[in-house]
Amino acid sequence: MRFDIALHIAAAAMSLPPAQSVEAAIASGTCSRGAALRTAMRSVRVGDRAGPEYAADAARAAVASAGVDPADVGLVLHADAYHQGHDLWAPASFVQQHSIGGNAFATEVRQLSNGGMAALQLAAAYLASTDETAALLTAGDRFCPPGFDRWNTDPGTVYADGGSALVLSRRTGFAVLRSIATVSDPSLEVLVRGGDAFSTGPLATRTPISISPELHRPRTGARLSTEEVLARLRQGQQQALDQALKDADVTKDDIAWFVVPHLGRPRMELQMFDPLDIPVARTTWDWGSGVGHLGAGDQYAGLAHLRDAGLLSPGSHCVLLGVGAGFAWSAAVLEVV
């Protein structure tokens, strides 16, 4: 998807709680040494507030940094992956009320770890087809007991608490969104659902949640081999990246930075670094390995990190990469201006 109008990234911000080192987590008995070290993570952010609270903090910071009048924000999208602190509740409305207020259209986006990227694509299409000036995009989660074990629920990935935000504007910003592409393969949704029957309420099947292959192998329908699953995961990400680069009229060699998910290192090697031939030094993974996986918010936080650290040079290009179970893969090309 390319755009006939200029859509600017006006700001990116994050709100993260303190870091817990991997060694501290091992010493406390929270996780086993083997499970922790195989991810190559250095630390993870652990907090005591709900995801929407962190998201609202990041939203206020992003709006202030962008210099956008809250009255000019016509869309609020809040992406999340896990329980938002209340049942039968609209977290996007909370984020809106505690950041910009007003009466803009606000709604929640659920595409698990690709939620932030999905929100970016939806917001871009919305601004390109309406007279609205700006959109506020947020992500926020807290992955905690009893329902979630940040170290073991999803083996190979360590989940972090926190929030992040991005302001998309038709007026001005530090980067221009040149393109965004998403590819999906719904035949892979069974990988997370497995053979479990549909339940009547949250956490009814097992607590904490586990999507460990040993407990959660598909038992219904056709089985997929490990090789076939890995091939599809790689193909989906490659297709999304290729389409985004084509629509932006750039090549991979033109990209200065790749903002990537904060998944464990083995997963990143298998799904992104090796198949996409991306040098780790040109990615945000080293920084992200000290944060942990923020659910839907890794891309907004990674972009905020690059901006805050002064690593984005005018005229350079940056790619945001995302993947979420279901499965969906996204890639967006930004030009720093």
C-alpha cells in the first residue's frame, strides 16, 4: 500500500517500568536458567500497572512531542494482546480519556503481536480517505500471573510490561510513511489454538496460559510439519517486506534501520535475520533484548528508541517489521525527513 498524500510520523514514545535482569529472575526462581538463557535476552521490563495505563502515559508523551492539538486527533486506535485490567471493557476509551479526551473515533485493535502494525495500516488508510488531520496509535499490556507466565507461557519469548504510542499526521513529522504491506495466512491459526475445545470463559482451559508445543499441538485437521510451518512463517514475512519495499520504490540496501519484534534470539534468527538476510547490527534487537516483548508495541517503542537516541539521519530509510499469530506479517517503510 502506497499513499497519494504525505502521511507523517509526528512522534513516537514509550512508557516502560523498571528492568528485571535475567540473572535476577533466575535467582528468584521465576524461570529456569536454560529457559532464560536460550532466548539471549538480557532483561525484561516488569511493572505493576495495567496495559492501558502505560499506553495512556505514552500517548500523552507522544502528543506533547508531536505538538498536535488534541482536537485535531480524529482517530484513536489501541492495540493489545492480553487482559487489559477489566472484563467487558473498552480500553481504547480509557486511553483516549486519559490522554487527549474529546470525541474522536476510538477503538481496540486485536492482532496479537502484529497489533501495532495493523493499527498503523488502518490509521494510514483512514487518514488517506478522510479529512481528519491526525491519528493517535497506542499499545499496552501487562503480562502477569495468574493467567500469564512471562517466561514460560510462550517458550522462546520473554514478555514485557509497558506501553508505547505513535502519532500519525497529514501535516508534519520527523518521518514520512512511504508504504505498508500486510500478508496473512489464516491456515496457521490452529498453531496457537491447537486441539483445545472452545471454552466458556477466560483461563478455563489451563492457568497460566501455555502455548508450548508439547502441550498445544494441533489435534484437529491436517497436521503441519515443522518444516512447512517454518517455511510459511518465512514466506509471509518475506512477502510483506518485498511488497513494502516495492511500493516505496527502495531496496533492502537502502534501509538504514530495521525495527524488529523483541522475540527471543533463536526465533529472530529463524524467522527474520537469516531468511531476510538482515544484519543484526542494523536492527533494534540488541536494545529490545533488554526490554522484552511488548506484545503489540515493539515497533512503536523501537522507533521511539531510534528517535530518542539520535540514530535516524535525514534522508535515510527505516523499516518496521511485525508478525502476529493468526498469522499476519507486516512491513512499513519510513523515510526520515
